[in-house]
Amino acid sequence: MKKFRFRLETLLKFRKMQEEQAQIKLAEATNRLNKEQEYLGILRNQLASNLKLLSQEQSSGSPTIETLKTFSYYIDKIKRHITEQQEQVAKAADYQQECLAELEGAIKQRKLVDNLREKRLEQYGKELLQEEQKILDELGTQAFVRDRERGLK
């Protein structure tokens, strides 16, 4: 009997490659999200430290109006950066979810072809067993006929 050959092997390889690419894309998106979240944390720490510094300045004596203005502008600037960074984090999280959905789709498509291959391989195994059984039956019949002919002589 012929060696097992899956006609859709090329498609299976293509689907596996798509899955690997989707995994890489998801890893990159996750990495980007982590960096964006890390930067947001840095900004929040800057805000907290500057608010603490302002509080210390106020408690240490009477700060000048210029000092208060400078703190106010800088704190407002950090707050705007935080808002912008929160938007970047949200965008990165959305992109990560898109990549995850893409990976799930790629896995589903690959499994579809993989299951088809497994069914075909199982069918091939059954056909092979049937052919072997047929050969064994034929050999048994031939042996029976030979023994019978010998017995008649």
C-alpha cells in the first residue's frame, strides 16, 4: 500500500506559520502594553513625589507665589501626561486583545486542518489493516488449497 500522504499538508504548514506569527504579534503587543503601563507608573510616581515635595514646601514655611506657580504648572503638566499615557495604555490593551483574538482564530483554523489530518490518518490505518487482513486471508486460502491438493495426491 502507498505511504500516507495528506493532501492538505501545505495548508497545515501555512496555518501553523500563521499561528506562530500571531503568537509573535501577541508577544510584541503584550510587551508594548507592559512598557506603557510601566511608563504610566513612572508618571504617577513623579506626580506623587512632586505633591509630597509641594506639601513639604508648604509646611516648611511660606512658599513664594512663584514657587507655587511652578509646582502648579509642573503638576498640571504631569497630570496631562498621565491622562495621555492612560489613553496609550488603553490603546495598547485594545491592540493586545485584537492580537489575542487573532491568535485564537489562527489556532482554531490550524486545529481544524489538524483534526482533518488525524481523521485521514486514522482512515489510512484502517485501510492498511483491511489490506493486510485481505493478504493474510489470501495466504491462508492458498495454504489451505495446497494442503488439500497434497492430501488428494
